[in-house]
Amino acid sequence: MTSIRPILGGITAIILSTAVAAPAVAGGKSLACYQQVHHPAVHKTVHQQVVVKPAGVVHEIVPARYSQVTERVLIEPERVVARHLPAVTKTVHQTVMVKPKTVGWEWRHVHGKRTLCKVVHPAQYAQRAQTVIVQHARTVHERIPARYGHRTRTVLVEPERRIARHVPAVVKTVARTVEVRPASSAWVQVSGKRRCH
């Protein structure tokens, strides 16, 4: 079978004019016969990736990070103070001479007669209490060391920052039917003369 698509319009016009203008020769001898053949459209399924959600950039805030640190701090600095020490005393008892030894004259009666005699009067002693200084009063300088303590405080480790995060596009594959060849029709010559009768 041979396709005569290029001359389809001319053949159709000839056949129609022959059928209308000369019906008397419809039973004449056939030179060629043609039949119209219809070709349906041809489709196929194709898979195509489509973007469901386009790519973008998301900005995120990362909060600041803090930490607790303990440190040694000075509470009171070193200093020197003057301290007065009073005198140290004690009481001692001493024998002191109250009256010294003396030599004098005095009248006495010796054998019934009044006699002038030279006499010695011994010294007289007594006990007296006396306060004596063992150590004199003085001022001493005393060094007082510094005092330290511990304090806990919060320190910034990393400040707050903003970061940009790339979000890739969301893609999915969809199937769709596409027309590969549209429907068509053509006139095809029927081979063999017997098919024309």
C-alpha cells in the first residue's frame, strides 16, 4: 500500500467531481481505487521532575552562650597595725632600814649608882612592798595578712549570632502523558484491480 498524502486534496476533488458530475459512468472500468485510513494519535508516558518548593535561604539566630566562673577576689588587703603593750610589773617585798645604827650616851644605874654609858643603838629594819617594772611599755607593729574569698560570676562565652542556612529545593518526579504523534487520516490506494469491483 502506498500513501498519497501529498496529493490527497487533488484525488479527493477528482473523486467527488466524478461521483457528482458523471454518475452514469459509476459502473465503468476502474483505473485505481483508494480507501481512507485513519491513524489514531500516539501517546507515551514521560517522567519529569518538577519543583515543589524552590530553594531558599533561612536565617537562624543562634543564642549566646554563657558560663559560670569562680575566681579568687581580695576581700581585705594586707595591713600593718600598731599595738600598744602596757608595762609589765610585779610586786616585790624588800627589807629596808627604817633607822640606821646610832651610838649615843645614856644614863644608867650601875651597882646602884647613876652612870653615864656609851651605848650602840642597832639599825631598825622593816618589810616594804614595792612595785617593780619587769618589762617597760612599748608599741609593736603587727602585720595582718590579706584576706581572700571566692566569687562566682556569669561570663559571655560566645555572643548571639545570625547564620544563613541554605535550604535546597524540593523536587519530585511526576508522570504525564504526552502526544508523540497526532491523529491523522490518509487515502491509501487499494492494490489489485479486483478490489475495485
